[in-house]
Amino acid sequence: EVHLVESGGGLVQAGGSLRLSCAASGFNYDDYEIGWFRQAPGKEREGVSCISSSDGTTYYADSVKGRFTISSDNAKNMVYLQMNSLKPEDTAVYYCAAHLTCVYASGNFYYTAPGSWGQGTQVTVSS
């Protein structure tokens, strides 16, 4: 059974930083893609970033490029999202997701619907 647990959310002022963590278990960690998604109140859930274990490729939504960095520690089965220069519009519940495919096409980040989700962690950025 796939199990994803996020942590690291909180309240931060605009311009600040947070690092989210995702502890993953229950699947073949040597061949995976894990993504970070977010959902703000009244908005649809959107993909933020994704990382592939096969070649280390990373993917980012335009709204977070240059500010967020996704990374993984395969020995610990952990995926991280370092979020810098946070803006009030980054406020959302952030979810870790697995069993998805991520691609860049025409310069845009696309992904399939994930098969597994974590419970989410709240990130609130005050102005």
C-alpha cells in the first residue's frame, strides 16, 4: 500500500521560505515520479513540481520556477520542496502525490492524474 506523509507547512511572511517534506513508502522507489500539488480555497488543485527517479529530471510550473526547488533522498525515501521568496498567492494546502507521469511539452509542465495522495500540509503566506 502506497503511503505518503507530508510535513513542514506553516505560516510565513511574504518573502520567507519553507521546506516541505514527503515521506514515501509502499512502492518501488527506484522507479517513480513524485509530484507536489497545491489547492487554494475555491481553486482547483494544480501541479507545482515533479521529480523523476530514473534520471533526476525535475519539472516546475511557471508560477514557481526560480523560487521552488524539488529534490529527493532515495536512501531515506524522502522528497522535498524548498520554497523561497514565498508570495501570498502561494497560500494553499500542499499535497505530495505518486504514480503519475510528468512531462514538459512546448515549454509547459504537464502531468497525468496521480494514483496516490498524501493528506496535505497547509502553507499560509501573509502579506
